[in-house]
Amino acid sequence: MKKLKHFAIAILCFASLVFAQDSLQTSVSKHPADWAFANGFVSVEAGEIYPFGDLIDAVDNSAYVGLGFRYAYWENVDGIVKFEYSYFEPVPKTKLYGVHQFSGKVGLDFRWTYISPVIFGAGFTCNWTRADVREGKTLNFEKDLGGTLADNETEFGWFARLNLPIWKTENYRVGLNVLWEELWTLPERSDMLNVGVYVERRIW
């Protein structure tokens, strides 16, 4: 009976050690270091930008093209980096210059089971704009109506997006990206809605 007790105690000690080791491995596997950059994806995207608020009376809708990079950061969280180009035609076209816009975005994508397969993302944006000042299209700002960007400007803001994968395999993904962007331009904020289709490929 005494030997049986010692044997039972030994089994309990061994089981507790195994349980502790499994728990430690589980907690370690959830550490960011095990997920960060575990895989990476590159993408191309094209779509249209729809201005809101006062921008509706200033510029037309604009097409955009872009490149993206997505990488694993946590088990259900990805880091995202995006670069996009668009050209805005002013309203009225005869009074104002067009504007080239280069946009850089960094943020995170969150995958939640209860809204799967929709992915929610958010982050910060930096837009650099340059006036399309062409030869023979100069304006007299004292006489012409309206105002326009005459040189370069850099604006910062934030974005939130819904990413809807439509078709995917282990290495490829095609989906729809709906992104709301707000620039912290004073005296008024600038709001835009981006809707585009992307094709993504896994690179590691």
C-alpha cells in the first residue's frame, strides 16, 4: 500500500510536469516573436476614390492603383503597408489645376471569427500631393474664381477598412477592399472612400 502511494505521487508529479511543459509551450507559441513575419504577401490593387463633404464640389471621383505588403504579426493580426497613386481632376476643370496624389498607409488587419471572412483594418496615412501645373495653363489667382494647390503639400490622417477575400488558396488571394480615409487638413477635414479589387501572392 505504501509503495502504491509513492507510485501514485510519482505519477501525479510526472503529469504535473508534462502539463506545465505543455502550458509553457502553448504560451510561448502565442508570443509575438513566433508569429511576427512568419509569412509575407505582396499585392496589386486598383479601384476608385469617392470624395465626400466639401471635396465633392472640388474634385471628381478618381481611379487609383497601388502596391501592398502584408505580414503576420500575431496569430490573428497582420501588419499592412500600402502605396497608392491617383490623379484628381478639379471642378470646374477650366479654373483649377489637377493634382497628383501619392499615398502611403501603415496599419493592422484584425481577423475575428464572428465576422469571418471579413477582415477589419485600421491605421495611419500620409498623402503627398503635387499640382499638375502645365505649360500654357497658368492662372491669375487675383481674377480667377476658386483656389487651387499651386505647389506641393503633405497631409496626415487615419483610415479604417473592410477587407473581403472573395477567392483564396494557400499562395493566392483575390478580394475587395473598402477603405474610409480622413485627412487632418485644417480648417476642414477631408474624407474619401476607396473601393478597389486586389490580387495578393504569398512570397514566404
